[in-house]
Amino acid sequence: MIAFYIQDTEGKGTYPIRRAKVLAEALPDTIEIIFILKKGSHPAPEGFKTISLKNSSELVSILEKTRPNLLVRDSGSTTQEEVDKIRKIVPSIIHFDDFGGGGELADMVIQTLYTESNDKPHEHYVVGPETFIADEQVSSFKHIGLGKSPTRPLPHLVITFGDEDLGNLTYRALRHMLQLQIPLKVTVLLGENYKHDKTELRIMALGRRNTFIKEQPASLAEFLSTADVILCASGYLPYEIAVMGIPCIVLAQNDFETALDFPKEKHGFVHLGPGRKIKQSSLLNAIMEPLLHDPLRRKAIERQVALNLGEGKEMVCEAILYLLEYPKRSTLKKTGKSTSDMI
């Protein structure tokens, strides 16, 4: 049995549950898979058993009752105290994108998000963009930018700052866009948990031709494939954009995103730093450059697609199957409720 514990965390949006879905569907049918999710979080993939918890403090007791052979955890940073308790229950543990002390006690930590560091990571950490897993929607538009020319007469800019956009960079970016003089179609995508004033955005959009405010579509990848330039936050979305190959400007939503090392010039991105400090001239120049200078646009796309991202599924599935066959620890089996009693 494998337990996937996925918890919604700031700025991650739907990617953790989509990543878990790709992995769960790729594993053999002989493996029982359960999803442990906090109530109100993004739902588990269709067809898989789900156990709901009210808060993260219930995780240890649920693991004691279900006794999975492997825990795959994507819940943000963890503490050593909690993971030490889990090690006594679960034979093997994999963490995704864990910057806390608990990662040191996990059996494998996969860091798709990573920061620049001179320190060598622990041996059980796998760090780098090659760990990124693209879902079917993103993969279907792989390298689409290579054969694409800017849309004429109106190139398309898509602005999206994720599910929540806590810092309301959407407002800041659109306010600056009102001053852009070149003909350009602008679409602002709002996530389902966008809590700021949408009326103000719509009023601003009315002040500029060919500017639209939309709810984020079900197939985000399909919509992004229509863009000639994308303005977004750091985090997971730049990886998806790099799979497709589309010029992209990045604004960081917080200090954590500012420190992330992937969406930089060496990988084909223009990273303008913290969004709350962005100067209008810097943002508008960054947007215009790939539209007005074809060599710069092509260079950015070529750097992105040269990474050949999105194929991390095979590596992670191999690690999962290995840890199932060769568990890191033996744990005492306790009698408890069956998973069917808890679902």
C-alpha cells in the first residue's frame, strides 16, 4: 500500500495533486493507493480511495491505523519531530519539495523547487529541474513554441499569478500594462481562490483595448499555448512553460520565490525579482523585447526546450517501486481500522 499525503500550501496551486495523479496512474494495479487529504483541499484523482483529515496533527494517527508500506508526501516543509514519529510507523518515506528539517529524516527528498546553494545536498536529496513531472495536458503541447511565430497583428500576453495571488501581483501588473503603447491582446487569468477585488480589475481592463479578465480555464496548458508571452509567478508554472517553450517573464510573490533558482536567464526566462518592487519601465521593456526582437524570442525558447523537461515520472516511479521492494525499515504491525472503515 502507498499513501499519498497532499496538502494545499501557499503558492503551489493544483500542481502537487496533479503530480500525484500522474504517479498513481503510472504504478501497477497490484499496489493499493490511498490519498490522505485535508478537508476542503483539491480533491483526489477519480477512482482512488480518500481519507480526509481535519488538520495535519491527525496524520500520524491515520498512518498508525492504515500502516502503508510507503508514504509519498507533498505538504510543504516538515519538522524532524513529526517525521521521526512517522519513521516508526512507515517503512519508507518520500518527500517532495521539503525545505524543513523533516526532510533530513525522510528516505528520499525530491526537490523540483530549489534554491542556489554552495552546500552539497544530502545523498538522499534529488535536486534539479529534471525531476519535474508534466501531466498529459502539458505534455500534449511540448515544444510548441519552436514552430510558433508571434500572433499578428495582435500578439497575445497572458498574465497569471496562480490560484491565490496573495500579493495581488495581478493588479500591479495590469496597472502597468495600461501604459503599454504597442498593439497587444492581454488576457488576465484569475485562479479559483483569488480573493481580491475583481471589479477593480474589470474597470482597468475597460480602459485598454483588447484586454480581458477571465477565470482560469480547466485546461490551463491549452490556453497558455495560445500565448506569445507569459507573465507569471515563480514556482511550478515556469517548468510547465519551459516544457512548451514560450517566452516568459517572472515576478516573485514572496522571498521564497525570489530565491528559487530555476526561472532564470540561463534557462530562457526573464526574472525581474519581487513583484511588489517592480518598476513599470522594467516590466514593459521585458514584455516588448521578445515581441519586437525575434532573435531574443528564439533564444529564450531554445534555452527552455533544450532542458527537455517533464520526463521525471520514470525516475520517481522507479524509486517508489524500489522502496516498496527494499523498505528502509521494518516496523511492527499493529491491529487497527481497515482503510475501508476510514474512507
